[in-house]
Amino acid sequence: MPLALELTPAWQDLKNKLRSEVGDSVYAVWFSCLSVCSWDGAILVVASKPGTERFLSERFGRTVERCAQAALGDHVRVAFEGEAAADAHKALRDAGRHHADPVLRDQPFVPRYTFDQFIIGDGNRLAHAAALAVAEAPGAAYNPLFLHSSPGLGKTHLLHAIGNYLAAYEPATTVRYTTVEAFTNDFLAALHGRALDQFKELYRTVDVLLIDDIQFLENKLKTEEEFFHTFNALYDSGRQLVLTCDRLPVQLVDLEQRLRERLEAGLVAHLAAPDQATRVAILRKRAEIDAIEVQEPEVFELIAERVTDNVRLLEGALIRIVAHHSLTGRPLDLGLARDVLDELYPPVGVHIGAQHTSPKQIIGAVAQSFSLSADDIVSSSRRAKVSWARQVAIHLCRELTDLSLDQIGRNFGGRNHATVLHACKRVQERIIVNSDDAQTVDVLVRQLAGHQADGDS
Ligand code: ADP
Ligand code: MG
């Protein structure tokens, strides 16, 4: 029922999110005629201008998917009309995981999150080996397996890899992937709809339960209780549990002691940030998968030098450079990479010491550049010029200081961290598509960098 979806607020919401993610001009060029080809509650197949699908899928596929997930649910996968859509359906069908329970549905695995596509380095060797061992012999190796790391280091990727592996090699094994958020929603829906038995059946009868982002269980008393019982039911009958978290079990201070102890009972494996060689390997793989042709291989080295502790951001930097290349026609070489990275991640030599540039200095410089007052910048005015200047100043605080989002927000009249993030995103989008804006920001960066070089004048 594609049309039905197009009439819903969720579709509007998706498009609005996409517009704000990619920026008005990119949206106008590529997505103004975005439409729904098919929608079955799990896979959304979209079309845009004829002939652009491959390009859009490569360049913006993940962005569109992220927006679709925000609007329609975490489990949603997006494909562009044509090959990719057929592939996504096939992958799901082959995996035998596509059943249409209207309330409680499996989250399908992301096809590209496989062991094959996971690059091993010193930082993640143990976690990878443990995940693979679990996939090969669920319930027998390490139980539970608890993977923890800071964001963007491959936890979700490994969870899906276990699911993809089992779907491919042990189709009789039942596997369920869920995020704590989906688990919570399912649980509350079941409570509400008096479907608790169905809920229990669903979660307590699988051979392998993969649960992502367990930290979100904190402060959800009822759900935590239910999760504890689910955990025990599975564990006691020899089923495999794999959990991910952004922290160690002991650091989950808001969880009950008894659950923390359960989480620690198996293998706790940490994923550390990849080293330079691993980062380069990840970028090469990414480029190979997305058929990105880089003119100079040193581009990978350069990106890996600048973006060091989050693979998501590492891949994001590559995608940003590629986007620049497709929008401006500049070759995908070191010059382009350097220009884009200088904006995103100033090189060490130019990097402005956190303590040396204060929000006040940044606000002052931005105000001057836009012929406004510092008060205008932090005011609540929504005049286009003022809010653009404010967004630039917020962006610069993010790039040039070590302040947290909330701390930055406080310097701008008590704005919250979502507003800060939004501002940063807007600036990053505009400087990709508008060279005047890029130059304005560039000049400010140089000026503030010079400020530091001159001493604190
Ligand atoms: P986390 O769940 O820890 O926040 P993800 O699993 O979502 O991180 O990883 C973020 C992105 O980085 C994903 O696109 C993932 O495929 C990629 N990634 C992370 N680690 C690796 C790796 N070792 N090899 C290849 N890709 C990786
Ligand atoms: Mg994750």
C-alpha cells in the first residue's frame, strides 16, 4: 500500500527529516520527487528521478534509511527501486525471517553487517572472535556474551553478523535481534493489549537473543524486571544471549545488582578504537563495497589520520568527501579530501587548543563577521541572518572547543543539546552546497586559529 503510506504524517516526517539532514538544495535536486514504491511494514522501497536510484542509494542510502527509521521504526530497511530493492527482499526471504506479525515483529538483519565485512584489528580481535564463536556454537561458547565500547566501534555490526551468519548457515536456529528500545515498546504494548503471553513466547523461546544497547534499560523498572526474567528463562534453558552496551556491566549503576551480576557472568569483551592501519583497511573496504573510486589512495590515509576514534565518523568523513565530489565535480583526490577534512576535523597543526578558544571569543568573531552584536547571536531571534550566524557560532564551538553539547547550549541562551546538534548539521550541509557559506566559515576558522597563534589577545 505505497500510496497509503504517502498520505500519513510518518511519510511527511521522513521527508522533513531528510530535508533537514541533506539540506534544502540537495533535497531539491535529488529528493523533491521521492515516492514510495512499496512498503510492507519492514522494507520501504522508494523511487526518485528515473535513473538516479543507484547514485542515490550509494550516496544517500544510509541517510534515507536513518530518516526512515526515525519516522517509521528502528527495524525499517530502505531500498531504492531497482536492483537494491530486489536484493534486500531476497536477503530477507533467504534468511527466512520475514513474517508479518502486525504487533511484534522481528527486526531483520542489515545485510552488510556481516563477519566478512568486519575488519579485524587489535582493538576488536577478542570481540570478533567471541562473536564468531557464539555464531558457530550458540549457547556453548560464551554465555552471555557482553560486548561493550564507546559508540561507533562495531557492536551493532557484530550483533547483526551473528544473526546473518546463523540465518545463512543454521536456518533452523531461531534468532531474535532487538534493541532495548524495541523490547521496551513491545513489552509496554503487550502489557497494554493484554498480550503478555504472546510477548513472552516471542522472547523466551528463541535459541539466540541479541540485545542492543542495554544501557537504555537503566531507569525502566518494569522493563528491567521483565528483561531479567527473560534473561533467566533463556539462560536456564541453555539459549544464547548476546548483549551490547556503551559501558561495562559494573558501570550500569542504575541497574539492579542481580541483573548486573548476570551480565558479568559470561564473557565481557571490549572493542577499542582501531589503529591507523585498521582504519585505512575499513575505509578501503567501504569504498570497495560502495564502488567509490578514489583517485589517490593517500586519501584513505589522510582520513584515517584525522578521524581516529569512531568508525561511524570515519565512514561519514569518506561519504562527505564523496558527496562533495559528486556535487562539485572535483576529482576525488587529496586536495578535495584535505579541504573537506579541514572543515570537519582541523589538522593537528591548525587545531585550536580547546582551552584557548572560548565560546565568548567565537561569538564575538561571528558577530563581527555578520555585523551583528554578541547579544543578537545568543538571543532568541529567528531572523534568518541571525539564526544562521548563531548556527555558525554553535558549529564553531563544536569544532573548536572540547565543550559538551549541553555546555555549548548554555553559552547560547540555554539551548538544549538537540538544538546544538541541529545547528551543527545545518552548517555542515550548507558548507557542502554553498561555497560562499563555506568561505565565511573558513575565514572564521582561520581568524580564530590566528587568534590562538598570536597568543590570547
Ligand atoms: P556501535 O554499535 O558500536 O555504535 P556500529 O556497529 O553501528 O557501532 O558501527 C558503526 C559503523 O561502523 C557501521 O557502519 C559499521 O559497519 C562500521 N564498523 C565498525 N567497526 C567496523 C569494523 N571493524 N570493520 C568494518 N566496519 C566497521
Ligand atoms: Mg550500536
